[in-house]
Amino acid sequence: MNADYWRHRRTPAHLAFRAARDVLLANRGDHDGARRRFRWPRLARFNWALEWFDVIAADNPRTALVLLDGRGGEQVVSFAELSVRSDAVAVWLRRLGVRRGDRVLLALGQRVELWECLLACLKLGVVVIPTYTSLTAAEVADRVPRGEVAHVICEAWLTDLFARVDLRTRVAVGGTRPGWQAFADSQDAGPFLPGRPTAGADIAFGYFTSGTTARPKLVAHTHTSYPVGHLSSMYWSGLVPGDRHLNVSAPGWAKHSWSSLFVPWNAEATIVVLPDGPPPVADLPVLLARHRVDSFCAPPSVWRPLAAHADTARPRLREATSAGEPLDTAAAAAIASAWQITVRDGYGQTETTALIGTTPGLTARPGWLGAPLPGYTISLRDPETGLPGRSGEVCVELCETPVGIAAGYLGEPGRAFGGDYYRTGDLGERDARGFVRVVGRRDDVFKSFDHRVSPYEVEAVVRAHPAVEDVAVIPRPHPVGGATPHAVVVPLPGRTADRQLADAVLRHVARHCPPHAMARSVEFADRLPKTGSGKVRRSALRVGSRCFAIDDIDDMTGGHDAQRPGVTESAVGA
């Protein structure tokens, strides 16, 4: 078997993958038709980097990557160049002793070497564990042994973090360090020839979950569950060959593999990459227009502030998508008015590919994620009894063995995904048309006076107040009701976080929320703890020692006397 076998002969796995992809492309705009006609390709052997990427990249001068430098410049890399460079990296890593099945921790920013390494690791058959460059020494001390990491490839300025952990191979990118291999030495390593075919069930990725409610788990994805599974994500995104797609997720998070690797290159589209760091929200409209971006994906934490700058330029976007948490109606409406485009919601997890979404063939409904995507059957089940209904925990039916479900959690062999359905841990509702919305994590939704309270719904109301930049809602203990909604508010710059603002926010909530969902107390913060993908880490929030609480709930919901304060400053538990 020689290198030409992989690059120029369409293997049966390549042909099956392409056929499934082309069904989705042919049914773009026909959601129901795509669901009827699509079938997951069942690939016993498959190496996406060799049997898909290298095949479409062979002698292909089209642009695969455009890396923006933040100063108006860009680095352009073709499909053919990435194929050759990832070959060289794979050969070089093999010479260093990196072997099939080994685990490699990858901590790189938005640089071309990141994609070279991802492709090389897939070609080698190693298990790559991407992580963010903002990781701490404590996270290194936890993740290296827990992930059974043997090799690390990281930014040169991160090398000191790994001084106290045992590793077989250390590779520094972007500089040289004593005791570390220099990535620059991989330049002339030559073409790569795999030793044997890759089993589709072999583990390819380990991704740590966002840890919004508990200690992060290490999710194991195979050579089919992510590369093939993300055909559902491609369909939700609406990408077609030749598109230019920009995704704001940072490396190290699963969404980066979704929208900055498998989704665009499954579609043979170009990835446009922002520089490292927080997205330059005020500049995004101009950047999207200048770089001819067709498709833009961002979490609500970016779409919300972007709405305030939408009038600065009108990009030529055809697709606009949001994932992570529900996008509030006000932000979606502002973007639609300025750019004449609908921001489409989608939903999935680190453990899955895209499960539910508003695809190009569906009419978006404010507050609703959309419908189950091709390849997936979604049920809502009572969290206690498991019985299906119109509301309950969002579950993925496993009777048809959807490809895009993780193999399990690395290091937790007893927690593989089996049985009749996979439980996401999110609570949702389904309407008569089959649209689904998520009301919150099962750990986040709480009871207040025997009513279920969704933090998402209360936050949407609080966020609509003109003085509020951001908010997270958590339960505050109550001696009678069990808990009441408590809002942790980040005021807009220039607004004073005082009792008067608290009073105004709570009055606003009282006018727009049903009594059981009213936030009855508020405190102020400079910022909210969030993951790199923009999700609020509610597990890190606690009711502060000082908060402003409603003095008389009846007075707040009725004709409030302007001469009497509606809130009092109280200590926790008051």
C-alpha cells in the first residue's frame, strides 16, 4: 500500500462518506426531505484526514485557511499545502516516538500549525486532546495524568506549565526551549504512509467538557463519531462547497472542532480565522464584509454586543448561526433588521454533534432551537421515570445508532453511552410542530414555590433592561418556597451599581415575568465567569454577602409607591 492509495484512489469509505454528504447538500433547504433521505454511513475503517481531506486536497490550490492577523493582513493556506505539511508533521512526530493510540495534549492558538497538527494526529491514529492556551498549572497537573497524556505540543510561552509533569515528548511551537523539540524541525520530514487502515471505532479525540455545573469530564470521540457525525452539523450550518466560514470559538473547545475543522472541510469550504483573544466585536461587521464571509457562527455572548454595532457595515452573509445558549429575541431582531438575515439557533454538546437546529429550510421561531437534525431522533423524557412526553430531559434515541455520539468518557469505563437513549442533562419542551426549546441544564433549573424556573427565561427578561449588559440567574434559598430567582447583573459601563439600579431592574422583571419566575433579589458584578465557548459557569456563582432584595412582593407587582423603596439591602439568607 503506498501514499497514492490514499490520495488518488477513492476508497469505499471515501465514497460512502461523500454519498451521505451529497444527500445533505442536495436537500439543503428541505429539512423534512433530508431527514427522510439521509442515512449515516457505517464505516468499519475510516481515517478522515487520509481518506477525505487528502483526497479533496490533492493538487487543489483552493484556499482552505485564511488566518487574519488583526492588523489588516492575512495568511492564506491552500488545501494542497495543508495536506503536504500535515504529512511532514505526521512523519516527524512518528520519528519522535509518537505512536498510534498514544495521547497528545495540544495547546495551540489560532495559527496554521494547529491545523497541521490536528490533521497529522488524525493521520497517525493518535488520540489528540486539544486544550485552550489560557490553561493553568493546576489544570495541567489534573489533565495530563487524568488524560494519560504521553506527549504535548504547545505554544513556546506555555512550556513552563509542564515542568512538573511526566511526558515522553515535548514539542514547542513558535520558539525554542531547552529540553523541548522545536516544531520548526518538522519542515522537511517528507510524505506520510500509514502503517495500516484506521478502525472507525478507534478513539481520535478527547475533549474536556465546559464544566459549567461540575468537574469537566474527558469525552472520547472516535474516527467516525466526530468526522462523520458532523455531517449533521454541516447541514445545520448550511455550508456548501466554496463558502467562506468564520467561527469565533477558541481552540481547545469542542465547538472549534465543529465549526473550524470538520463542518467547513466536510463541505469543502474555506475557514476564515480570527486572531487569538476575545472577538473584536466592534470591528466584526467590517471584517465580515471585507473578507467576503458567507457564513458566521458565534455564541449569544458575541451576538448580543454585536447587535449594537451591526449598523457599521452590512456583510454579505448568507448564513448566520448561534449555539451554546439560546439567543435572546432582541439581539436576533437587531441583526435581522440591520443585515436582513435570520440568526439560526442550534444545539449540541461536547458528547454529540449538532442535534437540533433551525436549518436553512425552516422558518426560525424566536426562543425555539428548531427541529431534530438529519440522523437523529430526539425525545423528551421525564427525568425520574424516563417516560416520553412534550416536556422533560432532552434525550437522543439510540435505537438507530446515530454516529455522532461519543464513545464514552476516558478514564471512566463505567460511563459509556448505552441503553435505549442518551440523556443530555438539559430540560426542554416540544411544540405541536415538533420544534424544541431548551429551558436549562437539569442542574440549573430549580423549583420555586412548586413552580419550575428556567434561568434562561428569567435572564432574557433581565437582559432586556437598558442598563444591563449581562446577567446570570441562580437560586437563592427561601425558607418557604425552597428557592427564589436571584439575578447576578453586570451593568452597562457608566451605570452605577446601587440600590436605585437594583430597584429599576426588579421593577422591570416584575412587569415582564410571571410571579413564580420573578427575580426577587439582585446583586452586581464586574463580569460573569464563563467558559471559552461563552457559556456562563453557574456552578461558580454564589449569592453574595450583599444583595438587594424585594421588600414587598405584592407592592412590586402592583402599583408601587414611588416614595417607598422597593428593595432593601440584605445579607445572604435574609
